[in-house]
Amino acid sequence: MISFFAEPLSLAFFVRALLAAMVASAACAVMGTFVVLRGLTFLGDALAHAILPGVALGYVLHRGQRSAVFYWGLGTAVITALAIGAVGKRGRLGEDAAIGIVFAGMFALGIALISTTRGYAVDLVHFLFGNVLAVSPQDLWLIFGLCGGVVLAVLALWKELAIATFDPLFARTLRLPVDALRYLILVLTAVTVVTALRVVGVALALAMLVTPPATGYLLAKRLAGMVAIAAGAGVLSGFWGLYLSYYVGIAPGAAVVLVATGLFLLALPFRR
């Protein structure tokens, strides 16, 4: 057993990947709790795909530099989140309709940018499935900073976010900035999703935003318990997913999501 755990840890890139997967999965679980409770499960998938214009522009303008592409994708995700909030409010549409409209428009813009650039060929494999094994020390600190900022923001505004999530009308009677909190949730979700892309990619980012919180929803009776269980499930998914990838030889992102799905299935018979 000692050699089972110690052997991969002798590789520096594996240690960085392991830490990145655990931290990003935990942040996704914490933020995903509010996404699930507000019925915004489609949001993660929409944001993951809507960053395509930013990825395309960052790749072209900075000649494929990874950090530049990441920041362009992050900025695009934040703009998309704010646009979803604005369309949903001013158009008096449900948030699901606003998500669909903005997501389709941004995704089409990304395809248009790619199609008009001659000789442009992005390596979409890493974009679709993540590349956690290539996380550098600088990338790791960036993931720590972004995920830590998301979690700290949630903890600092815990009561306000809880009230606005469960009873927006009561929150307005308390004169809480419900609209501002709604935009905050959208922006924090965007930051979390873009960070998760480095670990599991576009194709699986939605799973890490929804599956661990769903596990917590099955087992917990209160919001705090749901967040704690979701975060624990996220950390376990990142940890065991990387080891599964190392010993079985499958894609790390897929392994992380498979473990998260397995934990959900294990919790299903014990739902409270």
C-alpha cells in the first residue's frame, strides 16, 4: 500500500496534477451547490463552450501561449456570465432561456472567428478533455488563487447567498442586493468553470460542477452539510481519479469524473 501511494508521488508533474485536480474539484463542488439549488445546471456547460471566442482570439493574438489563452478564456467566461444575467433580467426571460441564447451566440462567434482565420488550427484535444498533467508551478499557483478566491467569497457572503438562493422574496424584504448576488454567483461560476477546464476540459466541466453537489444533496439535510459533503466528494474525486488514471492508463479528466459519478451512485441508496 505504501508503494501504491508513494510511486506516483515521486513524479513532480503528478504531484502538481494531483493538487490541481483536488483544489479545482473542491471549488467546483462548493460553487456547484448554489448552481444546483438555483436550477442552473446547464450554466456550467454553456460557460465552458462559450469561451471559444476568447480561446480563439487569445491563440491568434499570442501565438498559442497557454497563459494568454487562459486569461482570454477567463475574461470571455466572465463577460458571458454577465450577459446571461443581463439578458435574463431585461428580457424578462427565465435564466435557462437566457443561458441558451447567450451560449449559442458566443459559440457561433467562436466558430466564425476560427473559420475566417487562414491557417488557424487550435489543438482542441486539450480544450475538450483538459491537460492536468501539464500543469506548471505557475499554473498551480494560479489555480490555487482563483479557487481560493471563489471559496473565500462564498464563505464571506454565506448568509446572503443562502437567503437569496432559497427565498429571493424574503431576501428583498431584508433589503439584500438580490440582483448583485445573482450576478456574483454567475461570475464565480464562470471563474470556477474556466479553472476546471485545465483539469477535465470542456466535455466534463459540467460533471464536476453538478455531480459532487448532487451527492451532497442526497446525504445532507442542511446547506452547510451539503457543501461539506460536496467538497469532500470533489477532493476524493480529484485524488482517486489521478491515481486511477496513473495505474489504469486512462485520461485524467475522465477518471476524475468517473470517480465522482461512482461516489454519487454509492450515495444514491442512502439518500435522506
